[in-house]
Amino acid sequence: MMAMIVSAQLSDRRERALLVGIHCKRDPRWEAEDSLVELARLAESAGALVAGTILQDRNAPDPRYLIGKGKAQEIKAEWSGKIDLLVIDEELSGSQQRSLEELTGCKTVDRPLLILDIFAQRARSREGKLQVELAQLDYLLPRLVGRGVELSRLGGGIGTRGPGETQLETDRRTIRRRMAKIRDELTKVRRHRALLRRPRKRHAIPIVALVGYTNAGKSTLFNALTHSDVRTNDALFVTLDPILRRVTTADGFSFLLSDTVGFIRRLPAQLVTAFKATLEELNEADLLLHVIDASHPQMMEQKQAVDAILGDLGLSDKPIIEALNKVDLLANGIAPSFVSGKSAFPRVACSALTGYGMDRLRQVVQEKLTPATDHAPIEAAVAWPCR
């Protein structure tokens, strides 16, 4: 039987990682640069120490090494003995990963595997662990051919948490059986969730689900609206399991607020598929509260990434309110054009940390959930106190 290890202790010494991005010359360079900055945050969230970054310009990815044989040889010559881990800011095929490891002599992981590793560290509930394991197995399955003894990667370190294999005779059929078993268990979880939802539907309690880019401040906003103490941290993917709390406005109106996993650009498809049980909370919601980090330089790109994932999940038609969070971090009190510009959705400027705009946000949510009531027009707050 195959041993499934969903989480492991970090090694005593942080792994030193070299991050490598690739810029295809037909694409804007800033996109590759920004993605590499985000990769550094992901690596740090996984527990690595970033030793350096490389951004390579190419006309097209190399079919064997992705970054090209010459660049891989340069990395070996310059970084051999200085790093423990090579992190590539793309998805590698199994053969590309093996080729890079053989040439550089360094353990190599790609962006999807790095994100899966973070999820494996963050998963706490049985449901979360099952979902992560399913995503990891889905990632591993097409990479089985030719790996041989490398399939027995167990131990501490980035890229080794999760479905390691301790017996070389483990094959696709064994993995598929395990995946089928996990899917069955997750189906039971979905049925259980459906039973829990029945009382809410009978009492007609509206549900509002928080969505947003990871580290946009969703959990902090959740705590500010519900007066809870959900764990928050300046790190990526802190919340994996859905959390539900009641919110009551000043005039006695109540709704349930749900906090779910954050999104990210190029979120591995395996994770979106595996976390369907968690993301069902979004399907059941009457309203989505899209939390946007108004202080982030790539605010628009992050918003578009979340919008794209919502579209993939078939949630684009849901009523949405955009909460422009972290306005206390803005350099001045003048709203960016995005905040004050026209939008198909109501926008509210707020700060979950300082409490600015929280009352206004509760009011807008109430107005959106009770459209039949005669309310004043919803307008975005476009100026705020600044630090």
C-alpha cells in the first residue's frame, strides 16, 4: 500500500531556494517580473529562504529544460552548493523536472507543486487534508512515467510533503483507487454540508461569502464584521477551511458570513477541482463580498484574476459587492481612479484593521440583500483618513 503523508515537519534548517522565471518576449515583461515577486512570497510562505532570483528572456520555452540547457548549466556553475532548491515559476512536465534535476544536481519544484506544498502545511481539518491529498495525487499521476526510485520522496522540505510513495511497485491504478476513495469521502462531506444548510434555508437566513486574492485581508475583514478571532497572518493561504459566523447590523438585520480559501493567479487546476466541497459555499451564497487590497500595486490584476476564477466556477452572475480593503495603507487620501470610477458593482472603501468603513459596509450588504426595501442609492466611499 502507498503511504499518504499530507503534512510534515519543516526541516531544522530553512531550505535555500533559487527562483527562476521565464519571460517570453511576446508578453509584457512586467507580468513576468510581478509573477516572480509573487513566487518569492509563495516560497517564503512555504518556509524557504530565497537566495536569489533569475528572470530569463526567451522567444519560447525550451521543450526539454523549459529555461534552456545553457541557463541550467549556468545555474549549476554559479549556484552549486549555495542552494538546496530550484523553484521554477511555471508548470513543469515530469521530463522537464527530471532533466533540470539531473543537469543542475538540485531538487526542482514548479509553481503548482509549491502552492500544493503550502496547502499541505495549512490544512488542519480532515476535509482540508483530503482535498489537498487529492490535488497532490492529481498532480502526481501524469508524472509517474520514468520517475523510478524518485517516487519515494519522503522527508522534510518543500515539494516533499504529501503523497510520497514508499514502495516502488505503486502504480497508476493504486493512485487512482486512492483518489476514488477520497472523492467518495468528499461526496459524503458535501452531503453533510447540504444537511447543515437546510435549517438556514428554512429560516431564510441570507449568506454572504467572502472571496478575494490571497492576503487581501479577508480573514481580518471577517473578524471585523463578525467580532470573531479567526487566525490571521501576513502570509498566503492562511484560511483553507470554510468558516461561518452570524453578523447583525445596528437595526437588527442578520446574515451569515462565510470565509473561504483565497485565490491566486495561475491557481493549480487540481486545487480548484479538489476544493469543490469548500467552494460550494460560494454557490450557496446569496451575495459575494469581493475583498480587494486597495494598497497593492497590482490591485487591478488581482481583481481580474479573482473575476476569472469566479467565471470558471460559474459564479459571475452572483450579486457582488467590492470591498476595497487596506485603504489605511494608501499614501494619501485621494481615491485611485479605480475606486472612484464607474463599476457594475457597489464599491466600499474600508480598513478592516482600523475599522474605517465597517458600518458602511454592513449597510451596503444589508441594502443588497433586501432590494425590495426603499434605500438611498449605494455609492462608493472615495475618500478616507490616511496614515
